[in-house]
Amino acid sequence: MVGANVVDQNLLEHMLIISRHMAEMRNLGPLLTYVIDEAIKLVGAEKGYIVLVRDDGTFEFMAKRGQGGIDLEDGEDQISTSVLNKVIQSGEPLILRDAINDPSFSEARSVVALGLRSIMCVPLIASGKTIGGIYVENRAIRNRFKKEDLSPLTLFANQAAAVAIQNAVINDKLEAIVADRTKALQERSRELEKAHDELEKSWTEAVEANRLRTVWLSNLAHDLRAPLNIVTMTLSALEKGSLGELNTEQLEWVTKSLTAVQHTKNLIDNLFDIFKIEAGAITLHQTEVNLESFLRDIYDVAQGLPWHHDVTLKLDLASPLPAIMIDPVRMRQVLINLLTNAQKFTVHGTVRIHARYDRASQEVVIGIADTGEGISTDKLGRLFQRFQQVDDDSDRRRLGTGLGLAICREFVEMHGGRIWVESQVGQGADFIFTLPV
């Protein structure tokens, strides 16, 4: 048992070193090369590939490497897409000791044609979404990979590589946006130069200030998220007992630390969302949604929030509710933000999720009503502005950024709706928004 703990600790220390190095890498190309080289060394594979999933569901082969850091010229037809598809669709890792004789894959065209033997493939998961996979193989040797090899490769992919790759992808996109915006603004600046020297000077200063702010926010978000993910990984390993059993007091402090880190990550995510909205980097992916089922799912999730024991959560849906076109991820974010806000200010009574269809305006009206402290009339106009906090409680103000309601407004308006609040001091608040049908 002692030996197992030593192995786990050595592996964790090695993963922390790799994670720290990845956190320092901003560009996607060098990062992917480093990730697949480390994966090949980690399990002793002959070849390795990193594949990312495009928005349309097709695969993009981002890195193809052999032992000793050799770039491969292999085409995409040189691996088993059957194995890759299964792993990415299921989100579960897979190990094959003799693929050509495995009942599940022996008839797969790529397995037979290539004579594949030892294969391991693990999903790259970030923010709960499978963004790609790491695929390693040893074509000539059976049983090259052991069951024990799957665990470190999965830990490497999920806890370190996937997050770093996602950050690098976002960083590349944001740098491209910054470059495009800077180019466009510089062209406009040259046109204004002909009209007035002073105006051109002021414009140039504004362009530079905007560019520096954009780059600074991008770098800040990246630099904060990467080390927080390392801290989360370490605390999770402690909480699960990977480094040995903890006593009750130790486990309590580890759990408190995880909660604090998660809160910090949420604040950073809010800042990053506002920045991406400003940069035009957020695109809605709308799909037709059964509104009643969607709201019932939200209600189920909301029951897990840390409500005060005197608070009852209710669901009040006026049937029938029509199907609507929304981005379910962003609209879920809006509702959870509003529910979290209600949870913070309601210590007794009810919090009610309500919805109805307004046939006259062809809109659905959705709201989160609480019996909390309420809001004075003079503060209502500032609620949905960025970095505005109208709470008189200094302790609660320190726990927020004043961005949650501003993000709600941005996403509702991106859907073509509007949002407002109805409230009186001591009588609770009802945050209401509309969505077009």
C-alpha cells in the first residue's frame, strides 16, 4: 500500500511539472507537439496523434509524432477512425491489446487494412465537453499497453492537456481577433489623418489603449486559469485519497479550499465572458428546444444549490409552452446566474421559476421570483450595468464582481429579448426576461 502511494505521488509530481510547463505555452502548435511527445513517453508508444473536433463534428489532426520527437507524414487514414469515433462520442477512454482480433473492432476497415495491434485512446475533456482525443499505438506488438497505462494517460489528458489546449485555442482565436481589429482601426486611422492631425492623434491613442487592454485581459485570463487548474487537480487528488487517507479535519479544509478555488474560477469565467462579448468572440449556437423540458432540467439542477433550510424552490409553468430557438448553453448560464443571485439574498420563503407564453407579443416570459430582501427603486436602474453592485452587505460584495446580471442582459439581448426586475424593499424581487418565439 505504501508503494502504491509513492507511485501516485511520483506521477502527480511529474504531472504538475508538465502542467506548469504547459501553462507557460500560449501558442497552440508548440503546445500540441509538447503534449503528444509527453504522452508517447508516458506510455511508451510507437506513434501518437492529437485530434480536435471541429464545430461541424469533423476531425482535425493537429499533431502526428513518433518516438524521439519525429514528425510523421502519415495521412489521416493511418489510424483507426472507428476507435477514435467511439472514444470521442462516449467520452470514455479505450485500450486494445490486439485490435485486429478484438471482437468489437476486428471487422473495422481501418483496423484490418492497417493490421493494428496495441492501441490506446483517451478523450480530451474541458469544461465538461469532449474537444478531441489523444491516440497512441504500437502497430507491430500485441499487449504493448497495460491496463495500468490507461489511468496516467487519462489523468494527463483530462486534468492537464485538455484545459491547456482549450486555453491555447482560445488564445489563438483572441489574438486573431486582436490582429483583425487592430488592422481595421489602423486603416480607419489613416483615413482620418487626412482630415485632421489632432483627431488622428487622439484616434491612434484610443486604438492603442484598446489593443493593450484587449491583450492584457486575454493574457490575464489565461495566466489565472492555468495555475488554478493545477491547484484544483492537486486538491482533487487529495480529496479522493490518491496520496493517502486524510483525517476529518484535513478533508474538511481540502473541501473548503476546493470550494474557494471554484468560486475564484467562476469569477474569472465571468470576466472572460464579458471580454469575449466585447471582442465579438461569442457566437450563439441556437437550436430548437422544448421549453418545458428545458426549464424542468434547470429546476433539477437548481435543487443542488446551497439553499437556506427555510427556503423552498418551486416551478410554476403555465402550459402550454411553445418550442423556441435558443443557445441552450448560454440560456442555462442566464438562469443559473439568476437563481444563484436569488439564493444569495433569500434566507426564508420561496424562490420560484415561472414561465408563460404571451400569444399577443409572440414571446415567452420567464422569471426567477424570490421572497428575499428586495431592491430599492433608486438602485434598479444600475442592476444590469457592468461592475455595479447595489448590495449594502460588504461581505457579499467582496464575493462578486458585479458582472453576473450584466452577462445575463448581454445573452438575453443577443437572443432578441429584454430583461428587467420588479422589486420593492422587503418584498422580494422578480427578475424577468423575454425570448421571441
